[in-house]
Amino acid sequence: MERSNGQVAMGTIPGGVLAPVATTFAADGELDLDAFRANLDWYARSRLDGVVLLGSNGEFALLDPAEKEATIEAGIEAVGGRKTVMVGTGAESTRATIALTRRAAAAGADFALVVTPHYYSPRYDHAAYLAHYEAVADASPIPVIIYVMAAYTGVDLAPALVADIARHPNVVGIKDSGGNAPRVAEVIARCGPDFGVLAGSASFLYPALCLGATGGIVALGNIAPDLCADLQHLTLAGDHAAARVLQLRLIAPNAAVTSRFGVPGLKVALDAVGLRGGPPRLPHQPLGERDADEVRRTLREAEIGAVAVG
């Protein structure tokens, strides 16, 4: 993704493999920005194409506004222009989303990743979501990416609505975490080649790429960034036999840090490979030792080992 003045050029299509990085906390529940910077520096030296700050794995919903700003500033500083940086700027109100998007842009973010508002979702229709994303895109100094995370929000935007939102020139892509291949294919078909579609999980990165997705934002990238990058490179190179083998190898460890154990499992996995995990934030509960051992065993079986962190 070509950069202009430290940020991607307007209209740039998002692509490649990015990790939605964990936010690190100390034992007292406060932000541990030193640990966060150490992790981000390591990701910036990996084969990832970029990182996402304040995504679901970053526990963005559990941070107050000042913590979000501090996390954005620390993360962008640690990456130091070496990778693309997306920032989760979605909030329940359009006004709050615009405000955080502008702050992220001022700090040097390349893209705004905007999750669907959901608290009043029974009252939100096609027109409401279209108006929200258009207003955010109008006000945003950086390109906007739609973020659909129906498992957490209960909102799954129809492909026809995504296509209508995508007509705005400053809405350049979507992260879809649903894993529904026909829906991904329909979004790709409706939105065309000038709109980036990012798989929201390593569990379906290979089939999404085969359908024409431009990359993925994958939790597994936190602990196995190079393997996730390998999966995209093998697929795009046409080595489908090797890509299928690698995709199957990544299924179990990906589940361990997503659907099985969630953010607490990801924190255990980070510690296990030598990165800085630490505790999740309440009301998340840390894993019990039995489940933590299961996460570590799953990583060993997938041959995901320790990393060298400077």
C-alpha cells in the first residue's frame, strides 16, 4: 500500500495480512504501554503487512477515551512507519466515531476501521447504516473500512447495503469476520475490484483469497505472523497444495485464540511465545490453568514456538 506523507494515499485499497493486536494491561488493570510498544516493535519487524490498533482483540470496548488515544499514539510511534496501521474508531454514535477517526488520522493512522453501531440495531435500517458510514467517510481525513463483527454486535450488513456504502469514494473496504464464503463472494462481486475485502479470521483466509479477497485481519497474526503471511503468499503464487496444508495446520491454533478461548486465550498464547500478553481486562476472566495448558498444547502441536523479542 503506497504511502503519502506517512499515510496511505486516499483511495488506496486495503490488502495484505494484518494482526489486530492485543492491548496490554498490567496486573493492576492499567495500560502497560511499555509492553505494548515492545510487541508492536516486533510486529513491525515481522512479515505482516500491517497492524490494527483498537480492534476486538485489542479490547477496544473496554477502554475509556483517554486510554484509546494513548494506545493509538503508542502503537503508531512504535511501528514508526514500517507497516500499515489501521485504527478501530467505531463508536455507537456517528459523532463519536468521527471524533476518534480524526484523532487517529492526526496521530498518523493509515485507515479507520469502523465497526457497525449496534446498541439500537433493531431501530437501524438500511438508511441509518448508510447515513452513518457516509457521514463518517465525509468527515474522515483517511480511508474508511467497514467492520462487520456479527458474533459480537449482532449486526450483519447485507451485501446490497455494503455495496451502497462502498459507493462513497472514501470507503475503500470491509473486514468481514463471519466466515460465510457465499456472502464474501457476493460482496466481492457487488463491490468490484476497487474495493478491498479482508477476511476477519485465519480460519477462512485461504478460501477468501481464492474468491478474490485482498487479504485478512487475523487474530492468529498476533502469535504466528509469518505463517499467516505465508498463507497469503502461497495462495497468490498459485501453490494451492501447500496453501491448503498450511490452512489446515492453522485451524486449531486460530480457534484457540478466537472462538474457543477468545481474548483471554490470546493473552495466554502471547505469553507462551515470548511476547507480552498479561491479563485481560475485566469483565474478561483469565483462563484457568487447564484451559491455559490446552492453548499451549495447541500451539506446540501446530509448531508455533517462541519468538525472539528485542
